[in-house]
Amino acid sequence: MTTSPATSSTDAFTPRHWIVLTALIGALLALYLHLWKIGKMGALACNATHSCEIVMTSQWGMFWGVDVALIGVVGYTLIFLIGLVGLQPPRMNDRTITTGLMALIVIGFVFTLRLKYYEYFVMRLFCRWCFASAVIITSQVVAVGLDARRVRRAN
């Protein structure tokens, strides 16, 4: 039995699958940080210099009065939900899904660059949780680019 390129992508692990998986991880990570910040979690697992706590409670831990971790929860959850819809066989090669994912991921990536700048160059600190989120969103930038190419070839 032969399959066309448009249907064979539904049987394989695609960049879109990676985006959904990493968005779930990112949402859980951001939720952990937000719950810590509002006092609903115990001690934040961090390094001996407490740089994570310092970064999270700094002026750059808020954006327009909203906790950046909460922004991460919302952003990663939206990426997860749109990506999940896009994993349904009739939507696997839907350009609208990829465009929506690309918009959210690029916004998240630019937002992360801003946060990393303040963390590394202004505060001169390293938060491993923030770094993990930066790795996640960076991998999603690559994945959404690959997904756009996959969808273009399928259509």
C-alpha cells in the first residue's frame, strides 16, 4: 500500500508533534514558577546563590503588571492547544495552524530574548528554570520553521 506525502505525515512524528510535546512541558514549568511566585508552592528548586528567586522577583519578573511566568503558562497553553488541534488528521497539513503556531512562537521567542537580556546582562544572573524555558521556545522556533516547510511540501 502506498501513501501520498499528505497522508504519510500523519503517521510520523512531525515538528508539530515536537511543538505540542514541548508546549506541554513549558506550560507545566511556567505553572510551577507562577505557583511558587504566588506562594502556592514550597521552596523553589534553585542554586545556592538563589538566582532563580532573584530573577523571578525582580522588576523584570513582571510585564505590564502581569507575572511573566503566568504569561508563559498562557502562551505555552495556547501553543499546546492550537498544536493539538493541528495534529488531527484533517488538519495535519493546514497552513493556518502553522501560521498561528508561528505567530505565537515568534512572539514568545522575542519575549524570551528580552527576559534573557535582563537576566544575563543587567542582573548578571543565571536561572536554570528560565534557561529551560528559553531552550523550549528556541526549539519551537526551529520546529515551526520545519513544520512550515513540511506543510508547504504537502500542499
